[in-house]
Amino acid sequence: MKKYIIFLPVFILLIFAFVKYRSINKSNEIIQNKQQEVNEVVVTAKDISLKELNPQSLKGWQINSKSAQFYKNQNEIVCKSVACNLLTKDDQAAFLNSDKTVINSKTKDIFMQGNINGSFNGISLLGETFSYKFDKHIISSKSDVTLNHSNFQLKSKETFIDLKNKKIVLSGKVETSFSMLGKQR
């Protein structure tokens, strides 16, 4: 009988310790899951406008989007249904529209994908992916791109557009077609 009297409090103490440990462990799991959710998506917004301008060079971008989510851990802003203006110091701009755009919130670089169309200096652009390097002010694509103008059409596998120096470089399999008719008056 004495054995049971000693064993019973020890047994109750062990059960209490196990339940308390499990409760604390479960609370920590819930807190960790909540922190992970908070760190993932910090802000979700609809119908937004974002602008980044470098004051020294007066170059930058302005983005209008139907929706956006900011991911803190990846330093990314993911925008859907996007209209993007890439600004230059002489008040010219390249205009690009895309289904999805990812902005690196640290470097201010942009990656666009899906049904991209736009224009630069009277030339229309069509493609599936484009990247914009904020510090270099360059648009590039390593996928098929079509450039259209009133007198010509160019297609390439790789395209680099230097907005600062107003140069376009095409590489890979480049196809060209020109109209010799010009504009009639």
C-alpha cells in the first residue's frame, strides 16, 4: 500500500509534466506557423501604383497594377495585370504591359512575364518575358521578341534595349522584314 501512495503522486506528476510540455510545444508550433505566415505575405493590395525614381539620374519606373503582394522573405512584390512606364531623364519612356510582374524591393529590378506588349521610341514590342535592370537602365529578354515599326519588323531570340543610350541589340536567330513603300502622302 505504501508503494502505491508513493507511486501515485509520482505518476500524477509525470502526467502533469507531459501535458504541460505538450501544451508548450503545441503553442510554439502555432507561434512559429503564425510567424512564417506573417513573414511570407506582408501586404496585399488592389489597384495600386508604385513609383521608383533615382534622383541623380532621373531614371526609374512607375507601375500600375490590379493587385500586388509583398513578400518580405524574398524581398519581392508580385503584381498582376500590370502597366509599366520605364522613365528616362529626357522625359521619354518605354511602356510595357504584362500579366505578371515581380519587383525586387532591394535592387528595384523588374521581371515581367506573360503576354507582354509595349512600345519604345515608336517601336512596338511583343514577347513573353522581359527583365529591367534598374541600375543599368536596360530591358532584356532571352525569349522570342518581336519589334514592329511602320517600315519594318524584327524578331529575335535575345533582345537588349539600352534606354540610356537608346540602342537595341538583337542576337540569336534574327529575322527581318522591311517595307520599301514607306509612308504615302
